[in-house]
Amino acid sequence: MSSRQPTLFDAAPDPWELDAATEQLTAEVVFFDPPHGPFDYLVPAPLAARLRPGQRVQVPLGRGNRPIVGYCTAIAAKSVGQRTLKPVGRIVDDQPLLSPPMLRLAHWMSDHYLCPLGQILQTVIPAGVRGQAGTREMTFLSVPDAIRAQLAAGTLKVGAKQHEALKVLAASSRPLTPQELAQAARCTLAPVAELRKKKLVTAQVRRIQQMEALEQVVHREDHLVLNADQQAALETILAALREQRHETVLMHGVTGSGKTEVYIRAIEEVIQYGRQAIVLVPEISLTPQTRQRFRSRFERVALLHSHLSDSERHWHWQQIAQGQVQVVVGARSAVFAPTPHLGLIVIDEEHDASFKQGEQPRYHARDVGEQRASAENVPLVLGSATPSLESWHRASRSVLSTQHAVPSNEHADPPNPLRLIDMPRRVEDRPLPAVATIDLRTEFQSRASRGAVSRSLHRAIDEALADDGQVILLLNRRGYSTHIQCPACGFVAKCPHCDLSLKHHRKEEKVVCHYCDHEEPSPARCPDCSFDGIRYAGFGTERLESEIKARFPGVEVLRMDSDTMQRPGSHEQALDRFRRGEVKILLGTQMIAKGLDFPNVTLVGVINADLTLHFADLRAAERTFQLVTQVAGRTGRGDKGGRVLVQTFSPDHYAIQAAIEHDYARFAAAELPSRREHLYPPFASLIRLIVRSESDSAAEQFIESAAARLRAAIAAKKIEHRLLGPAPCPIHKLRGMFRYHVLMSSPAGELLRHAVRDVLDDLEPIEGVQWVVDVDPLDLL
Ligand code: ADP
Ligand code: ZN
């Protein structure tokens, strides 16, 4: 601090006096809608003691001082200088909705995903919690001490009924509602109201949750004896747990290697410390089987699935926040469960695309989970039979870096270590199923009947059924026909709002767009040339179902896809029927590929493995490998063993070859060089800017100017990078909007993000043009 000669007649106060005079208690507030803030507000004295970061507040916004609710994210004594700040109007929440660590996590997300904090908070806090769903305000009465004394001394002058009610209330061990008091004192509500009017009782309003805890009766299960691989995996996790340090562990275990059993043991230890665990699974894996498995091992489990009502979700959230829950099992958003003493995060099937949110904020639960685990000093366990190449690459880099220094270029993000645990065997020495391909090219030439099932697959199904086994058939496309074309004029039935062909759904005789759900009646003749022989081609699950029913008459068949599984609970009912053996053949989309454990399944058929292979997507090969491996893992889980038949036009493709041999390392070795060459993940971070508008030219103009600025800003960072585009998106028109994108990648992800943020912050909005930025995108359509 600089000293200043004191003078006798100082006109201006010393600088530090000025600070002291104008320093005020301020709250930083952000909003869900634009303008997102943050803005500073004054905290009026009466609110100062109650307001904390993480609570919502009502504040005046804009010229008209429109009252609006926002999140208070920080409170500080600030020198406000010449600024006149508006005051906070009212505090909305009694308690903060976010703990300080969760608030820091939200800040990290806002920074990483280039998304306003207000939007992040709206995602972190469930709607049911924000709306206090399933709660009611109730009034509770109690007797103040002074009145209590008068009552005891017999100096209180009130009517007999009021006196009786007062006595009852004073004797009660807890405050009572007016109704409860009237009932207990055997009077009407009138004397109670009279007591309140005379201020002889104090009234307090509290919010009460109405949900009742439903005690589930579950069958307790005993421990299994872990095998050597499981034991080693457990020890690794426990070491980090006991030292209370963060470590990310990738459990690469083949399907049926007993990964879940290891999670359960680690969680048991966490619970002994009085801490809580969060287990994330893909939504589709939240089957009764999974629930039963956790419920049978732990006393207090919260299962967060998408069919919960707002009230149920709020109730669970409160239970979790109060430390009443030991284990939270849920889909993507369960990563935000407000556990007060987190001990462990597990992400099962960590490669699954459902962990990435498809809308703003486009977060990935794996990356958010890692950030959270690291900030709270707890281990993160990732499990998969087919890890994402991002995780796999980190694991192999970590091995290398402990052996010798890995050369890295100057600006690249620092390596993020990850420990690999290998579980290459199934439990109890069960063999992995034998997988074989059926070459559709030769099948196609020799095939007598037109259909989706080859002769060899038909025979295999016959054998499996004769052996009293069950069959799973995967076809990753729903509907009946997938291509509707006029052979006379070439017309193709397309969605009027999207750039996509319509799919025929025969049961309802309609054609449907699978992106925007537009539907119209199936055309009997060509809408263009009126030719009446319009052709329906291509196979979806609905058509496969009728083919299977025709081929295997009398055999119970069940189709599982998003058309047949719309009602809540239908998925569970279907799986139950399959488990009980009422259904012999289960067919469906990728919905059936995940996590199911049916010992009696002896045959898995993949109808067409190429559907995902030739997608315009950098991860097409990875997705195909994952899907085939995962669905193959559904068989051979019992004593009967099992086999897998994969129909494909590309039997020599490395993704299919590696899946057949259950050889993840081979797949990774074949795929990684091209990723490196194109500067794609896992060698670089990816950011995608998407612009859309009802006007094709407006969207194009906007993206061109944005791309030029992005190019300049990234070049100025002097980092290795690639910028692709601007170009029309692979689906150029979607839901009536024309779409363009720019794809940027760099090994220096942090600097790339900075460059993009600077440009986005300055982008002038144009009427009718929207843009979104997707950091670490998975979907490139
Ligand atoms: P993953 O999660 O790797 O697919 P699971 O943990 O679901 O494997 O185990 C597959 C099956 O093996 C389950 O039915 C499970 O109960 C059983 N299992 C797991 N560990 C053991 C063990 N040590 N001994 C016997 N059975 C086991
Ligand atoms: Zn459409």
C-alpha cells in the first residue's frame, strides 16, 4: 500500500476509506434464459443472514425491472464504485440447491462445454426439485416459552376450549398442524384460530414432502467368492479408496467377467466409511435385473430412471441430499446426485453413447464424473467390454509414460493418467461364445427366397429351438420397409421437413420420419407419376418379425424396439416373459444388445452388421465393433454355451474380424492410426459448431462468416489443428431447418476451446439463425 502525505484539509477521502464506504454485500446471479449474466445485485440487510450461494433468488431485470428468478452463485463484499446496484427481491429456496463442490462442478461444465452457467444449473438441478414437486406448505403451531410459563402458573385468562387446546399443544413433543391440534384437543378449528389471533401460539410454515417411503421387500443375496481377476481389480480400487485419493480406473472386462460384482464389493467398503456411491448405467440397462441386484445387496438404494415423476425425483433427491441413501443407481443425470459425502463413482458400459446429452448442455457424464471424482478426491471406476477409444488410449499412454517419457507436442493438453485393469476371462471359466460370419454377398447370389434371414442362420435357429434354447436377433433399424421408391419414375418418399427417407410401418399403414416423427398414410400409388406399383424395400424390425413368424410358425416371438416399448414398464414386462421362457425368440434394435444376462440364450444372430459400418461418422467402425461384441456377449452365459452368427457384406472388415475374435486390442490397433492421421479423438479434442435456420442462405452466410473468424482465432493460437468446413451437415435439412457445421480439432483442446469461446462471445445474433456449439461431439450428423 502506498503511503500518502496527510494534509490538513483533505478534500477527498483516502482510497481505503472510499473502499470501505462503498463496499457492499453483493450477490452474483445467473439466469437460464438470455441475458444469462452473471449480474451483481445488492443483498438487503434483512436477507444477508439467510442468503447463500446455491439458492435461487427473485431479482428485478432490465429497464422495466421485470421480476425474474435466477441462481445466486456467489456472495461477496464488493466495492461497487459508481454503479448503482438493484437489490435482491426475495429468496426462493430455504436451503441451497447446490453444495459448494457441486457449484464448482457447474462452473467447470460451463467453462468446458462453452455453455452459460444458468443453463448448466437448470440441468444439474432436476425440474422436480426446482418446482418442489410433491410438497405442500403446512402450518405448524407451538407454544412460546412466555405463554408456556403463564399456562403453568395458571395466570392465563382464556376460554375453556382454548385453554384445553393450549395445554395439549404445550404437552406435545413436536409442533402440530391446526388440524392435528383440533383433533388432539377434541375441539373444532375455531378455538385454535382464536389462539393464533391472540398470538398465544406461534405459527411456522414449512414445506413437507408427501411421498411415502415404500419399503421394498427384497430377497437378500449372499456374497460370491471372487475369482483372482476380480480380487485383483477390487484391490486396485480399494487402494485408492483407502488412501482417499482420486484415480480413474478402467476395468476392461469381457462380457460376463464379473465387473458388476467388483463394483458391488467396492461400494460395500465405501458404505462402511459412511459415504455414498453413485453408479451410472445406460438408461436401457436399468432393468429389473440390475435393480434387484443392487437392492439385494444394499439397504438404501435410490434408482433414478427416466419414468420417475417429478415428485418421485424430488423425493429421491431430498433423501440423497440428507445422506439417507447409500447407493444411487441411475442414468446420465445421476452424476449430479447431491450425495453429501461421495465415496466412489462407477460408470458401467462407459463407452455407451447415452452418457452424452444430445441437447444443451451437451455434457458427457464420463467427463463430468471424472471432474467430480477428482474434485472430491474419490476414485472413478469405468467399466466396459468395449471401452471407448478415448479411455483406452489414455490407459495405454499411462502405461507408456511410466516406462519411458512420452514425447508430446508443446501445447497439447497434459496427459491424463488412467489405470487399466484387465479381466480377460468370464467367471467360472465359462467360454466366450464362438462367433462366425455369414457372407451376405454369396448368400445373396444363391438365396432362393428373399428375406433377411440366410439359410445358415435359419438352420441355426432351428437347432437352438430344438435344443430348447432361446434366440436373440439384432437388427438395428425399426419399421417395416426402410425405402419406398417408385420403379417407374424413381420418386423416393422423403420427409417434407427433413432430408431423410420415410420408413414404412405396416401395422398402422403409415410412413414415418424417424427423426422428426412426421407421418402420413402409406402411398398406394406414386404421388408423382401415379404408377401403382410403388416399391417397399429394405428391412426393419417389424418386417423381420413377420418373416420370423412365417419361418417358425407356432414359436413365440417378441419384438423389442422403441415402437413396441413405448409404455412405461413394457420393456420390463418383455424381458420378464423372455426370462421365464414364454418367448423363444427375442428380436429388436440395439435395445436388446446391452447388459442382459439370460443363461438360456444359446444363439445370437446379427441380421446386418453393416448398418452402422458405413455411416458418415468417424466412430462408425467403433460403434459396429461395440454393437457386435455387446450383442455377442448375450449368449453363452449358462451351462449350455452359445454361439453367434453375424450376417454381413463386409466379413473382412477389421471391426467385424476383431469382434469375432473378441479381440479389443486388435480393433484398437487397427482403428487408431486413421484417427491419428485425421487428428480425430482420442488424439485431439473436437468442437463442432452447428448453425441452423429456416432460410438456407441465411444459415450458409452466417456459418461462413463464423468459420472465417474461427479460422483466424485458432491460427492465432499457433496450435496444431484442423478445421473442416463450413459444409452442409450430413442431414442438411432437419425439422424444417437448414443446417451447416464446422468441425474443429486439436491436440491442444484447452487452447482450442479458448479460441472458440472468444469468437462465440462476439458473434452477433441474426434474426432467424440459431447456432449451438458441441464440445466433444459424438453425433456428427
Ligand atoms: P459383467 O458385469 O462383467 O458382465 P457380472 O458381474 O454381471 O459380469 O457377472 C456375470 C454373471 O456371473 C452374473 O450372473 C454374476 O452373478 C456371476 N458372477 C460374478 N462373479 C462371480 C463369481 N465370483 N463367482 C460366481 N459367479 C459370479
Ligand atoms: Zn422428418
